[in-house]
Amino acid sequence: MILVANIIIALFILVGVFFTVVTVVGILRLPDVYTRAHAASKSATLGVLGILIGVFLHFWWIKGHFSIQLLLGSVFLFITSPVGGHLMSRAAYMSGVKPTDLTVGDDLGEAIGEQKSHEEE
């Protein structure tokens, strides 16, 4: 049973490390603040969640200690990290940071234009 538990724990931690490496590559290679924020908020969340779940399972299955703090940290991170990435991207857009020339559409610009037209009425 310990071998199976260790394999499952190692898989969660390896998946977390993989997504963390994907985050680093995305931040270094992607062209603008919007795509970098997407890489940082999505894959970093999965990376840290994988590691936290692996650590939680290790302490629960191997050490016999159920850590509610790790569970709450995982839930808090899962909720707040993507929201923080979205808010940072929106703040960058509102402050005038231009996307790369490779950007195809501007859905936020259209939504803000519609909102301003409704406010003027």
C-alpha cells in the first residue's frame, strides 16, 4: 500500500513540477503582457496545486496527519490565482499597454465600447 501511495504522490508532484516549468517557459517566451499573464495564472495554478495535493497526500497517507491548512491553501489558490491574472491583464489593458501585432481580436475593447455607450445614454 505504501508503494502505491508513493507512486500517486510522486505523480501529483511531477505534474506540478511540469506545469511550473511550462509557466517559466511561457513567461520567458511569450510576446506580450497578456499572454504572459495567461501562462502565469493558468499553468502556475495547476503547478502549485499539483505540488500542494502531493504534499497533502504525503502527510495524510504516509505520516498520518490530515492538514486542513493545505486543503484551504489549495482552494484559496484555485480561486484567487486566475482572478488575479485576469485583473492584472485588465489593468494593463485599461492603462494602455498594447498587445503584440500577432493578436487577432480585441474582445475587451468591444465590450468596453459597449459599456461606455450604455453609460452615455
